[in-house]
Amino acid sequence: MSDGKIEGIYANRSSRWKIILVALVLALFLTLIVSLNIGYASISFSQILAILGKQIPFLSGSINSASISPSSQAIIILIRLPRVLAAALVGAGLAAAGVIYQGIFRNPMADSYLLGASAGASVGYSIAVLYVSSALTIVGLGIAQTFAFIFALLTVFLVLFISRVGHRIPITTLLLSGVVVNIFLLAMETLMELHSGQALTGIIAWLAGGFSDIVWLQVWAVMPFVIIGIAITFFFTRDLNMLSMGDETAQHLGVNTEKVRQLLLVIASLMTAAAVAISGVIGFVGLIIPHMTRLAIGPDHRILLPASAVVGAMFLVICDAVARVATGASELPVGVITALVGTPFFIYLLRRRKTTYSL
Amino acid sequence: MVSLNIDGVECRYGSIKILENVSLSVKAGDFVGILGPNGSGKTTLLRSISRSLKPYKGTILLNDKDLYSLKNIEVAKQMAVVPQDNTISFSFTALEVVLMGRNPHLERFQMETENDMTVARRVMNLTNTWHLASRPVNELSGGERQRVIIARALAQEPKILLLDEPLTYLDIINQLEIMDLIKSLCVADGIIAMAVVHDLNLAARYCNTALLLNKGCVFAAGSLDEVMTSENIKTVFKVDAMVKRNPVTNSLYIIPLSPPKSSPPRNCAIHIVSGAGTGTVLMKVLQEEGYSLTAGVLNVLDTDFETAEFLNIPVISEAPFSPITEKTRSANFDLMAKSSMIVITSVPFGYGNLSNLESAFEAVKLGVQTYIIDEEPIDVRDFTGGKATALMQELKKHGAVFIKHASELPALVNAKHDLMELQKNAETEVPGHTKKATKEIMQPTHHKEQN
């Protein structure tokens, strides 16, 4: 490779990244539209576009409302759209959180699922369902989801706290304490289920993870966490590059390591907790998506973060669509699909890591 | 001009004191070698200077400002660090890693500019890594990655460069090139370099100042001549070492000797006839075996003379490059006559030192056991027109033992010594049982001598 060529490639990085992002966002948009088309009632693409167009203030006048049946509009706007958007937001949030965790812990195995977020959310959810009046709502959200959010957040912080050695969090202690806390929470969960003796169909369905009962309120609740979280993280993507070289190296390169690390960990944990609270246990998104994106476009977080978020959104929207159509009558939980895809991938990573990655 | 002042620094890990009262003033252009045995606090000192470990006590001033009151980004513009551990988990390309060195000079949302690219290219050429630019760093060899990381540090355009064992992964040519590069940055650009170096000779060759740490304290600091003495090395590293000046590079160099074995002293004197370095190893080995050695006649400045001085072996010496005079010859003969054994190495013989052979011949006639190491045939190293060769023949006739290789000598000498001890005991003790033992010992010894 000639010298000028190397410099050329790097000089054009910025515009290349923009092209990648625009292409990915377009792909996501297409995925969303196609996903809106999938479901029990068949609604044509032209109808979907018309219904969506009507929602946009400037366009609403120019759209012929006559072709839209009220029931189709209700299905799209009240059922499918929130569901699809929730999947996209949760996917983006989990993937972005995964990018942050992996960068900060210098390891492509770190993931919010391993950090106990989902197990914490489950326990919180079950406590709320079993022991707290379900009539209670907090800012319009169900008490169960609020509990899930809080418990997910607390669990992640607990795991981070346990695995902390001095000022650093070694990945080995992190994974181990994640496993231990996960097991403990699972035991709690089982205990509660046995003790309650009730039919826990609601909890079990929620545990499996999915977007079948999503309402707009939940979309609005999770949106600020994901959008603002990713936006703030984007300010620190170059720092994240250097943090992935190790804390001391990052510090020597001028990064305010303590502050950036704490801030990003809080953001990632908030995004995770918010996502898990509305979607239930959806594993491996934060693991697979950043890793695959990194393989495709390289490890620079300036592109990795936004690209992973978009790819994560696409991935969950597709998984959710598959969940809807895979089995005829009853839906497949999305968490089952991601786990089916994720586990073999995780094993592949473990095997591969032996040669390529060091702890 | 950059300056770095370390004053009374004490560092702890938890309650364990690692460094105590370290003070050092470094000025622009200094290349400081931080030396010391494992666990003496070298890395800890470097960590406290690189702001990774805040001192428990004491201050570190960078350009007269408290280092720990500055922001990371301000320090990173001045100071770059090459850490001991160079693993990188993600597949950044070498160029991307080097460009990270530009971070302190960039605004938050600024992409690297053409100028940053020029700097990266320059430092990668300096460290001989430009050809690796588009390779992922986690697929590079340890040495390649190390040079990339040094390039990243240089891309910061630092005034102070801290290196923790920078040569660990490097082969010899890269070690020299990297040290050359750092040295030239100190000399030409007036930067300060501080490096933890385990190879004393590389430190001696490239650093202009040294800091020798021992058990967390400064044992010696200052110029190389002051710090790198064989006494200091002996005390701190527990190793005997000879410190000399290299005639080619004009730098100090250190020859470490293997750690002394503690054999009990033997009541047995051996006189060594050698020269030109042929006796150096032997002196060390026989001394470790516990023999009391003498040597001579040797010219002052001869390598063997310096070795003997270093090992505190009494030497009969002659002025440099002078033939042996009658006075030194007879003094030397007296020593030989009093010795239990004589060892003659395969030193070349000329008219200057021929009298050593003559003295040995006299001693042999008195019955002193003599061993002649005959690694090179005498006719090759006889510059006396056959006189030395003839003397060798005579020595052989009178019972001197010829040995093909010096490494066989210690065993032979030990066996002879044991035999003499037994004989001595046999004379004083009850005859009979002991004598039989003597005979048994004698058999293998004889066998060896005939070989």
C-alpha cells in the first residue's frame, strides 16, 4: 500500500463515517416500515405510509384520508407503531450500553445482561406484582415497570461495586460478580414464585422479554434515556477510544478518566435499566451488536457508537417481527430469539478470545 | 525549558511503604536511567511521576507547578508515558493508535488534522513503524506493538517522556535504535527522558544520569560514574560486577559475574601464571572453590591483573609492557615455592614473560604440583624461538600435568587437594585404615592425571 493511500484513507474517514451512518439510518427506516406491515391484520404499505404521513403536521393536509380505514389507523398508530418504536429504542439503548461497557472494561465480553440488569429488573418486577398494589402508578407508568427500572439500576451498580478493586474494575471480577449476583437474584425470583403460589403467567411472560403489550407511554418513558444517553456519550467517543486502551493510558493521553468513566457507566446503566424495564429480559443484544459492528467498521467509537445503536435498533425490530410471525397463534418471546442467536455467538467469542483477546 | 523536581516523595500501596524520601531534580536534556533490583520501587516512582499513584508525602513539580494540581489534559501536553504492559484488546490500526497521541492537542469534536497526520507519520518513521500503519495493533508482534506505543507517546510531542522497561519486547537492534532515538530527542530537543531499564549496560551507554533505587530509597543518584560503581552494584544487586570503560563507545560497561558460591575456605594456596585474560575465569572459579590464590608475574593493565585486583588476589606485578625483572621474578618464585599447586594457563610466551615458565620449572623440581592448561599447542604461542616449548617438555618430564581444557581443572585440583588433606591426616593419625582410604582415592586421581 502506498503512503499517500494510507493518509488518504484516514483523511476521508469523516465523510466515510457519515455515509455509513446515513445508509444505516435509511436501512433502519425501511426496516421500521416493513415491520409495521407485519401482523395479523394485513395493511398495505401505501396505507401505512398514508397513516404515518397524516401524523406529520406539514404533510397531513396533502394526504387523502379517504383511503385509510379507521381500524387500520388504530392498529398502526396504537399497536404496531409503539411496539416497533419500543423495539428500536430498546435495541439502540442496549447496543449503545454494550459499546460503553465493552470500551470501558477493555473487553468485548462485557454486557448489561451479564452485569445483572435483567435479573435485577425481574426481581423488581416480581416484587411489585406480588407485594405492591398494582393500582399505584408513578408518572403514569405501572409500578411494576418502575420497580424493574430501579432494581435493574441498583443491580448493575451493585455488581460494579462488588467487582471494584481499588480504582479499577478487572473484567474477571466483573464477570464473576455478575454471575454470582445473577444466581442470587434468580434464587430470589424462584423463592418469590414458590411463596406466592399464584399463577405467575404475567411475570413469566414479562421475564421472557418482548414488546407485545407496549403502549405509547412506555415509548415516551424510555425514549429520553436512550436518545439523551447516546447523545451525551457521543461527546465522549474519542475518550472511549482511549479508555479502551486502559485507564492509565487514557489518563496519560489527557482523558479525565475518573469522571468520564463514572459518567459513562451511569449513562449505560440508566439506558439498560430503562430498556429492560419496558422490554423484560432480552439478552445478548449489548454483546452481539457492538461486536459485529466492530468487526464490520472497526473499533473507533466515533462511528462504532452511533452505528451500533442503529444496528441494535434494526436487530431488535427484526427479532420482534420474527417473534410475531414465527409461531401462528401465540407469540414467541423476543428474548428467546435473541438468546437463540446470542448463545452460540457468545461461545464463538469465548473460543476466539483465546487467541485474539486478552483479559 | 522543562523542569521536573521530585522532593521527598513517599509512596504507599495501602499501608505498605514502597518509596521513601525520594528526591531528584531533572533538567531539560537529561536522560535518566532508573535502576534497581526487582521490587526496589522503580515502577512505583514512575507511576507517581506519571500521576497514576499520588504520593503519600512529598511533592512533584512540573515546571514549578504541583503536578497533581494540573488537569490530565494539561499534563498530557507535556508528558507522555510508555507503560510496561502494552496489550491492546481492540483492533485499532497502528496509525489510529499513534493518532491517539494527538488527543491532548485536539478540541473535543475536532477530527485529526493534516498536521496531526504529519506528526504521526514523522514519529512512525522515527520508530520504524510506518509500514505497519494500517495493521491492527493486536495482531502485531510484541516488539512491533511496543514501537507503535513509543510512537504514540512521541506523537504527544512531550517535553517529558517516561518509559517503564521500554526494551522488554525488543530485539537487540531495536533496543539500540529506540535508545538512540530517545537519546537524540534529549540532546537535540532538550526533552527529559526517564526510563526504567534493567540492562545496566544499555543504561550506561545512553543515559547521562542515573538513579539507583534500593528497597524504596535512593541509594545513589547523579552522573553515571558516581552511580555505576562496582561497590554500588554489589551492595544493591548483590552481584559482583566489573565496571570498565568501553574503548569503542567510550561509555561505561558492566560485566556481571555470577553470584559468589559460598564454599568453605580451603587451607590450600594456588599460584596462577597467566596473562591477557586467560586466567580471568579461572581466578573466579578457583576463588569460589575456596582456594587462596596468588598470581604473577602480570603486567599492570593486563586484563588478568585487573581481574586479580578486583577479586583481591595478591599479584606480583611488573610495570606495563615491561619484561619481568629479576626482582619481581624472585618474588614470584617465592610465592610459587610456598604454594601447594601452580596453574599455568595457555598464555602466549615471549621473552618478556618467559621467566614465569623458568620459575615454574624450578618450583616443580621442588615438588610443587603443577597443572598446565594446553588449550592451544605451545608451538603456536611460543614467541621465544622454541625456548618456551623446550621448557614445557622439561616440565612434563618432571611431573607437570597437562590438561586439554580449562574446565577440567577445578575437578582435578579438588581431587588433588582432597588427596593432600588425606595424606596430611595419615601422617598425623593412626596408620592402617586411613592409608587404605588414601589408596582408594589415589586410583581415580592417577587415572585422571594420565588422561
